[in-house]
Amino acid sequence: MPQGPAKGKLAKKNIINQQDPNSTTKKIEVIFKIENQKPIAILQVNVEAQPYVIDQTFRFYHPEMTFLKKSIRLPPLHALSGLTVQSLNAELQINVRCSDFNIICETKKMALNEPQDVFLKVACGPCPEVKKFFVIVYMDPWLAVPIQIWQFYIHSLQKIDVSCVVGELTQLSLVLRGTQTVRKVAAYSSSPEELQPTPSDVFLLPPHEVKDLHISVRPQKEGDRCLYLNVVDVDFRQLVASWLICLSCKQPTISKAFEISIPVGERRGSTKRISYTNPYPNKRMFSLRTNRPDLLQYKEDSFELEGGETYHIGLRFAPGQNPGVEEILILINDQAEKNEATYCVQITYQ
């Protein structure tokens, strides 16, 4: 029987072939007998495996050697194809089955108008393992007609926790282990603006050796979030190593705050100047950063001041297309890219 949604309403492009190319058609004999156990008819059933028709694909990234626990809510019943009209007082019984028997997959009996969740518990393997499986959702008691088929990819990654400050540069090293043979690899970041690996180009990874992979983290907004770093064999397009970089980023201390207004639709934007005085008695070099490079550009990205000297920072704000309020941070860092001062500019486009 084809394992797809009832009445086959999905497009054929969602079909995923799970059939083993070496498998053969199964033949099953059904024997019909009378009271004295003598056969009166023999029916031969040819069973051919059919590909799944995928309704949704889920991809999760999770730390290696841990359990992934997820609760996924089913779409509203009226959005699911192939369902029959049921009594309003009837209880809704959803059944789920997983293609991997080592994965815990279950649901709870709920009232008809209550939301229905599917619970998963998956044991993640070592990095860079990718676990693939299917979850099939039924509503009939015979588990004959699927109403949803979900495909899952679980990526096991090495987890790195990083505490950082918006606009500051945080550097750390990761251990990259060689495989059985020499490989040409390259490192790729999910957010190149905030996470840059070194070396940034293709490099050789010797077999059975340990190589340091340096990364630079410069977050542009506060809060907790995760970035991904993958090392890929460029010749064979194989994943060699993966890291889950978990950022806990806090806002820098605001030294001064400004408010400006910019007319909407002004083509050339607006230019302003603010002053900064070197608080040290000796000469220092400073660099300028911002959390909104799309809205703010500096006349000069760095400047050098004698002790106690004052410098006027030239600012150019991008023109606004729609009315609203934006908050921009002007980050003044030292030579080590540690924050010396932070100015907050609130722009009102009107």
C-alpha cells in the first residue's frame, strides 16, 4: 500500500524514495479454507514497496551525545487531507509510528477541539553524525491511511558556550582532528558577519593529526542564540566536523544617548558629528564599530588620539523609506577590540 496522505493530494515532487535498490517484490499467499481446513482458493499478493510522500521536513541541530526532546504540534484538523467528519463529542485518537525503533515517539489522547502534539526523544550520536528517520501520523484505528508523514534530520554537533558583549571581539580555538587520509577542507559559518574562522580559505588537514581552528566572534545584537560552524571536505563535499556555537551576549554599558530625526524619503540620508575624548594620559588607537552597518557608516573607521585629545566622529545615516524608530549603537573599541565606550543613537524617521 502506498504510504502517503489519504487520496494522494500532495505534489509528486515531495516523494522521497526509500526503496532498497537490491530489494525484490514480496509475494504473500492468502489461503481461504472451509470448515474441514481444506483450501478452496489461494490468492497470491504481490507487495511492492512504494516511496513516501513527505508532508513536512524538520531539521534540528543538537549537541552530540545528548537527548533531543521535541514537542511538535499537528496542524489544525481541517487542514489535514483525508479526514472524515466525526462527532463533536468523540475523542480524538492520534497514532504515530517512527521508522527508527530506537526513537521514542508518542502522543496523548485529547478532546476533539484540543491541540494535538507529537512528542519525540532522540539519542544524538557523536559529531558529525546525521540521523534521518520518518514519523507517520494516523487517525484510523487500523493504522492503514497516514494523514501526515514527516521527515527528520538530526545533526549532532560539538557544543561551545561563549559569553560575549555586543561589538566586542572574542577569540577562541577549536580542536579539529584529522581523519584516515589527508583532506582539503574549508570552514563555513552560518553568520559570517558575527563568526569568522581562521584560516578562512581552503587548507590541508593531515591524517590523524590535531589542528587548531581559530574563530573570532563579534555579535551584533544581545540575547542568547546559536551559530553553526562546519568544516567540509571541498573535494568530496563531505562534512568533517561541526560545532554549535551558543552565544550568551549582553549589551555594553551605554556612555551617552542621543536622539535625532530624519525625514522619510530623503535620498542622501543625514550626516552628524559627535565628540570623543581619550581618557588616557598617553596616545591610543581606537576603532569604530556598530550593530547596524546597514543604517550607519563612519567617515573613518579608526583614529588615533593623544592623551586627553578630543576627536569628532563623522556619522552618515542611511535614508529611511518608512516612518519608525531605530536604535543604533556606536561602539568605540581599543586596539584589542575591547569596548571603551558605547553611544546609543535613537533615530526617528518621520
